[in-house]
Amino acid sequence: MTEKAEELVFETTLDAPPEKVWRAISIPEYVERWLQKPADTEICVVASDENRSLTYRWRDAADSTTPEDSLVTFEIAPREDGGTWFRLTHAPMALPAAANSNEPMMLLAA
């Protein structure tokens, strides 16, 4: 199975202008309010293109001795009607195989 097959993608349009959507996905207090991440989950920004895209590393340590990492990317664009095109992609990060391993690389599901 390829990494692309493991991605979860959600795409929609929003009635809010892009600037308002950007604040909701980029200001920590707002992200906490609407994202409602689990208590044992850490997020940190790994890439940002203001008012266009934002990628967080999502580390879920709940019920596991090995944290599971994934990337959550938000993409936004203005629409002619004043609203916003919105895409959320949640993709597992590939685990590197040990140098002496003959095993194929594994992907973690988020």
C-alpha cells in the first residue's frame, strides 16, 4: 500500500473569508477551540505559507509506547463569492527502516 492510499483528505467550501479561516487554523488558541485534539497529542508547525497552507506535525502518544506521527495540512484559497476553498489532508509519516533490516518501510495510520 502506498503512502497516498493512507492519506485522509477532506475538501469543502466555507462561507468565511480566507483571512478568518487562516486565523482559525494558525492561532494556537483558536486551533485548540475547534480542533479539540486528544489530551496526549502534540502539534507543531512544520511548514507555513501565509493565507495559503499550513502543515502541522501531529504526534499521538496515547495508548502507545511509540508515538505515532502524521502530518496535517490545511490548504485554503479565496473564492469569487468571498468564501474560502478548504482542504485538510491527514497523512501518516513513514517510519524509516533500520539500516540492517530487510523489512519494507511501514506507515503508521493516524
